Amino acid sequence: MENAQQCRAIALLCRQQVSFHPQDSWKWLAQAERWEHLADARLVLNAEAPKSANAKPANPVPANPVGTGTAAA
């Protein structure tokens, strides 16, 4: 998924589409708002990430999953 900066760039592109498609301005503005909301959510997730960075995963994935036929180097 996109990071916050990419989400905001997409929101900007949506706002620019309003000038090219004024009859669909409601749609483009709604999309821009959605992408801004996603950007804000990404920032919140990134702010919380350092708190859980030291936590061990509940089920670590093995280096050589069964059935792959390859050995880990």
C-alpha cells in the first residue's frame, strides 16, 4: 500500500481532475477526501509502529517453509 506522501499526491491529482471534469467534481473531491483520510491513517500507523517494533510476532515464518524444495542459505 502507499505511504502517506503517496496518498496525498493522489489526493492532489484528484483535485486537479476537477478542473478537467467539472461535471464530475463531486466525485473527484470525494476521492481526494478519501485519499487524505488514508494518508492520515498511514501517519497514525507509522507513529504507533515504533511501540510495537520490539514485539515478537506470534507465529514466526520458518526460513524454509515445508514443500518449497529450497534450502535457506
